[in-house]
Amino acid sequence: MKLTDLPTGRKARVSKIVLESTGLETKLREVGFSEGDEVEMLAHGPFGGRTLAVRLNRSIIALRGAEAAMIEVEEIS
């Protein structure tokens, strides 16, 4: 599933980063996203969830929906 599909309050593990631009991949990796990391969805923004807030490695990260859609995750039960 894509990170954008993760329900609020649920945790998942990053399984893959699928990007069309290497510049964006570099940005996401610099922020801390990498395969195997645990993320928790904190909030979907207003207006159709165009912005998201996630907890990643004890930091809170805000992402655009288009960026989060490029991150594939597996939900942790």
C-alpha cells in the first residue's frame, strides 16, 4: 500500500521508494526515509489529505500527498 493509504494512528514499515525523480529520492532519504524504517501516520491534512504528518525515527515529518504516494509501506499489525 502507499503511505497515503495508511490510516491515522496506524504503523507501517517502508518497503520501497518508487520515484520518477532522483532529486526527490535524495530529499526523502536525507529526511530519513529508507527501506525497513517504521512510520506512523499522525494526520491527514484538510482538503482531501494533500498534506500528511508522519512520525519517522522519532521525528515528525510533513509530506505532500504526491511525495507520500511514492513511498510503499506494509502495515504492522
